[in-house]
Amino acid sequence: MKNLDLKHIDRPFWLLFAILIVVAVIALFSASSTLAYEEGSAFGPVLKQVIFILFGAACAFGIQFLPTWLVRMGGYVLLAFSILCLYLIIIPGSPFAANINDASRWFKFGAFSFQPSELAKLSLIIVVADLLARIKRPEDNRRYFFITLGITAVTVFPILIGNLSTAILLSGIVFLLWFLARINWKYLASTFVIAAAVAGLSYSIVEYAYVRPHRQLTGPFQRAITWVSRIDSKIAEIKQSDEEFRLTDANYQSSIAKVAIARGGKSPFGVLPGNSQERDFLPLAYADYIFAIIVEETGIIGAIALCFLYLAILFRACYASSRYADYSAMLMVMGLALMLTCQALVSMAVACGIGAVTGQPLPLISKGGTGAIITSLYFGVMMCVAREQNELREREQQSLQTSIEQVPELEIE
């Protein structure tokens, strides 16, 4: 690690990160009433999450001083590790798989557990960005497209079995990286058409062969019935009238979330922090639906401010990457910023009732130790690239200034 010279750190990124941390602590304190009741402590759930966030912030602070080549190489190591963990937890009867919310998405070893899909998202973006930056000639375009396609498929497949929304989101970010890297449009169009055809065919098979006949689906893709049922429920919700609405176990969470948002919409500033009522009825108020509680307590003003905060992260990444001489670093920063922003927008849309339920958490704000730490690493990597580019520009300016000073002055006779 280089000397810790703070003058080159990217202060706008740190400011956005700090604001997001403050919002996360306040929102979790308001939304974790059910956890506080279960633990018998109002500060217990918040304190645990704050510890994870502070640990992640410390990691981000250290990572920003690493050279970017080390971050890229570390991405390959982390990707290999995350792929290994992902495949271990999909093995039937695996002792490493921890079942949470009826989905085996956690890797458990002793008392230690984490979500390998979160680590895979971070590392895959770093690896894909590094590989795409190696395109120098026209023939490289095809080669690195298929290399990154293969790596993405190997990584996404085990995620797809347990978490469809994460698999789609990660694949979409890789697709955007291909677009930014100017991959041949024929490859992009072919990939999109094939993916859409496979998705449509898979939906039809599950819908007509299992869901409608009420048959059970066994094997690794047994959650496909849940995915299709959620889509069917959303379609039915759109078609039904207010008189036909019925509160069921399937729509309970989304319905209560809408009630929370409606209460917040009565005033531009909501019911004010700490005055939520729906947090006591919403089972996942502190996780997937925390945005609904934020809107209830802060109204349209809070909702717009939070949207702007995530978009500001993307805008900062766009502005910063436009000045980077390192193409790989530019792709890496854009990929990570797109992942954060898109995940946030998807989570907000689901809480508002737009689209089928996905289970995507709000980055850094939703409760979860793995998510908090990995999101902090996103910021650490982006700030690492920004810091290195600031140092590079300063050296170039100093070199230019030195060259100008060494030019001999012309004497006019």
C-alpha cells in the first residue's frame, strides 16, 4: 500500500458514501421494530448493522490506497472463490448451504456465513471490465466477447437457481459493459434475442406444465414455480379492479408496503421519522421493503432525495470515468456504479408495486451484513481508481510544469 496521502482521495465519493451511511442508520432504526421486539432491545439490531457498516467503511478506506492492478488481480481470486462457494451451496444436501427465507443462498462454514452471490457481483464486474479493456484489434472483439460470455454464464448459472432477479440484474450489467466496450452490435443483438427466447420458452413450460395443472417441480429449478407465480400474480393485480381486491398471503407484503407509501403521500414530508405504523405489520420492513417505510416517514421529499442520492453516485462515476486514461478502470467504475444504481431502482420499484417481487435489497440501507460490506467495497474500488487517477494527473501537471521551466528564455537583441 502506498503512503496514505489524503490529498488525492475522491472527496465527492466519500461524501456520497457518508450520506448513504447516515440514511442507512436512521432508516434501519425506524424500520426494525419487529427485530427490536424479538431481541428485547431497541438498539440491538441497529448496533449489529452499524458494526458491519463501519467494518465495510474501514475496508473501503484501505482499498482506496491500493494500486488498481492489484484490485484487478484480486478480482480474479475473489471470482474463483465466489464461484466455488456458489456451486457448493447448490449441491443437494450440501453442509455448506444455509436455507434462509426458503432459499439456499447462503454459504455457511461453522459460525461464519455470507451470500456468495454478493461477492460474485463485485468480482465479476471487475474481471469483465479488465478483460474487455484488452480489446485492441477488431479480432479481439469476438474473442473477449465469448470469453466474458463464458465466465458470466458460469457465474450466473448457480445464482439463477436460487435468485432469479440477481442473475438477471448481473447479466444486464455485463450487457451494459459490452455496450460501453463497443462490442459488435451483432453479438449484442444475438445475445439479447437468444436470452429473451429462452426466458419466454422457460416461462411457458413452467406455466402450462406445472403452475396451471398444480404440479410440483423438483430438482434445482424448483423455485421456477415461485418465479412464474409472482409474474402471474402481478399480471392478475394489474387486470383486477378495486372491488375484486383480496388480501392474501401472496400479496400481503406488497399490499402493506403500498399502504405505507400511501400514508407517506399524505404530506410532502410524510409522517416524520419514527412515526411509522406499517413497520409493525410489514414482515420485511427492515430488508426488501425498507423503501416503503422511508417513504411513509419522509414522504415524496425523502423518496426523491434518496433516488437522487443513488443517481448522484452514478453521475459522479460518469464524470470521474470520463477523465480516466485507464480504460479498464473506467469500465470497472461504471460497472460498479451501474450495479448499485440499478439494484436500488429495482428495489424501490418493487416496494412501490411496480413489477413483480424480486427480493432485491436497497444497497447499504437494507439490513444485511454481507450486503453492507460488499457495497462498501464497491465504494472502495471506485475511490481507489479515482485516487490513482488524481495522482496521475498531478504527476503529469508537475512534469509539464518542469518541462516549461526548463525551456531557455530567448534573448531579443
